[in-house]
Amino acid sequence: NIKESFLYEKNGLVQTEYEDNINNVKFITEYRLEDNILTKEANGMLQQFTKLN
């Protein structure tokens, strides 16, 4: 059973909690949108996505 729950939103920062009961994994994910770049940080990994149009 995998779920991602909304925890917090303020000034362009969104935090969610990711929980995977099958693999016993639980961590916080942060999303930020600045200058058309979406940054996702989760469990020590950083990803950035650029809006092209």
C-alpha cells in the first residue's frame, strides 16, 4: 500500500509524506516552484523540472 499525503503549504513550498507499507518506507517530500522551475526534494534526492512553454 503506497500513499502520499498532503502535510503543509506556504509561500510556494508544499510538503507531503510518502508512505510505502510494503517496503516499510516513510519520508517527507518537498516541492518548490520558483521562476518556472519545479524542484522536488525527497529522501536525499533532488530533481528539477523546467516549464518549457
